[in-house]
Amino acid sequence: MSDQRTASRSPVWDDGEGIPEADTPDGAAPAAADEPRHPFADLPLEDDGAPAGEHLFNALRAVVDPEIGYNIVDLGLVYEVTKPRRGHAHVLMTLTTMGCPLTEVIHQQCSVILSAMPGIDHVDVEFTFSPPWSTDNMADYVREELRAMGMNV
């Protein structure tokens, strides 16, 4: 009878017995990969060895405007991302205000993200204020969330 009660109880934890190796469905550690996977390994590449411009554009969603807290794509700050020549990416974007004190931070983040993409060796970030940024450029969800926080957008 004690065997039946022991089998139905939770595993013993005090001596390390029954502790899973990893947070996986079966508790087993995942198999180690021979080589680490590139974070963008699944992106299709074009003939120039880099992802399409739309993928580069979407990658910039990882860049968050430090003052507003939303990504620069959904804020409508990025006008276009092009590949003017092999290995180069060019970002044309604006800022919410001229003289933004965090311009360099945003520039660096764009460069870091895009240069991590396969086939991109050099990134140019060009800031323009023509046309000037407008709250009309924001994604609808951003505008709605900012309005919910009491901002007049």
C-alpha cells in the first residue's frame, strides 16, 4: 500500500531527485546546437544576400523611442529603408521634435539592429524634417493608447 501512495505523490525535491533539468515539457535539457543560430536565420534573402527592404523596415520595430516608449516604426518616424548598394542599408526617418536630445541613441539603435541582419555591413541613418512628423503618422493602436493616457494626439 505504501508503494501506491508513493507513486501518486509529487516528486521528492529535498535531495535533488525529480528536479527537471530545464523548463521544457519533458524536463530534459534541449539538445545543444553545434553552432549558434543567427537571430535572423529564417528571413528569406534576396540576390544581394540581404533581406528585403520590408524586413529591414520591420526590424526597426525593435528600436523604441526612449521618451515616448513606442517603437519608431509604429510612431511613424521611419519613412523608408532602402538598400542603395550591396551590404548597405539606408534609413530615412524623422523625429518627433527638431533638436531631440536622444537623436544619437535612436541613430545607434537603428545601426545596431540593421547591421545584425545578414548581408548588411553598413547602415546610414538620415534624419529629415521634410515632411515634418505628425501624429497622423502613428499606428492607430499607438494613438489610442496615448489618448487613453491623457495625451492630446
